[in-house]
Amino acid sequence: AAHRIEDSTISTSTTGIDLDANAEIVRNTITDNTVGINSETGGEAVIHFNDILNNEDASVEYADGNVDSLRANWWGNENGPDVSTDAGADIVGVAERVFEI
């Protein structure tokens, strides 16, 4: 079974959430970290209904296949997140397919 992180405020850390196992991340505020959520090292994540913004290098950083879904999150912009392979974007990873606003 996947771990569940919910209804939490996660801020002012180097890495807010560092996933190494499957997880569902729901209804959290993840802000003002260097990296909000890092899923590059393992585990698959489903990330919904969170406020994920103002993280310095990335709000979500992941390797292909490690994030199943980033739907229905608030990125601090009504147009949705910036997606790039470069640091500084909201979503730093290899595929844009995982999110919808």
C-alpha cells in the first residue's frame, strides 16, 4: 500500500518531501522549500489538491515514471505550472503528460 501524506504544511526545507516509496500526496501546502517534492530516487507518486508554490529550484522534481499524476494542484498561477527539464520551473522532469490544472 502507498504511504499517504495529507493536510500538512511543509515549508522552509531543502527538500519538502523526498519520496523513496509509493505515496499519495493530498491537500497539503508545500511552499518556500528549495525543492517541494523530489520523486527522482524511487517510488511512484499521485499528487492531488495541493498548493505547491514558491519553491526555489522546483516544486516537483521527478524521473520519468515516478509521478503518476499531478492533477488538480494549485501552482500559484491560473495558467498552471511551468514545465521544464531545467531547474527553476514548477515541474522539473521529462514529461508534461502528468498534469492538468
